[in-house]
Amino acid sequence: MSAVPAKVIVPALLSSFAVSYLFFDLARNRKLFGGTVPRTLTKEWLLETEKKFDEGWAREASEVPVVINPISRQNYRLVEI
């Protein structure tokens, strides 16, 4: 008897995910409500930001700066001062 609600709940849940993804895509990627990508987001800006992150950033808990977001860089290296 518990299989009957599952036949209704699972499709409703999946369809709600599909509808929410559709609205997200329309608003975020296809700019349904207008807007543009800022002109400051250039290739040069990205390269400078990555370089700054790789140089290290001081932490409050340590005197030694570490690379920001080491998980995405997969290196876990400490930056020499």
C-alpha cells in the first residue's frame, strides 16, 4: 500500500527539479531578466587573480601564508616567505 504514494511523489519531485532547473537556466544563463557579464571579467583579470591566489594569502591562525583553495589546485603546498 505504500507503493502508491511513491508513484505520485517521485514523479512530482523529479518534475519540480526539472521546472526549477528550467527557471534557473533562464534567469542565470540566458539572462531572462536582463543583465550582462561585467566588463572587468577578462582573461587578464582571471590570470592576475590566479597568480595572486598562487602567491599565497596570510591566515589569521598561522604566520605562514598558504595557497587559497588548495583542494581545487591539488597541491597543498605552503608558500615560502
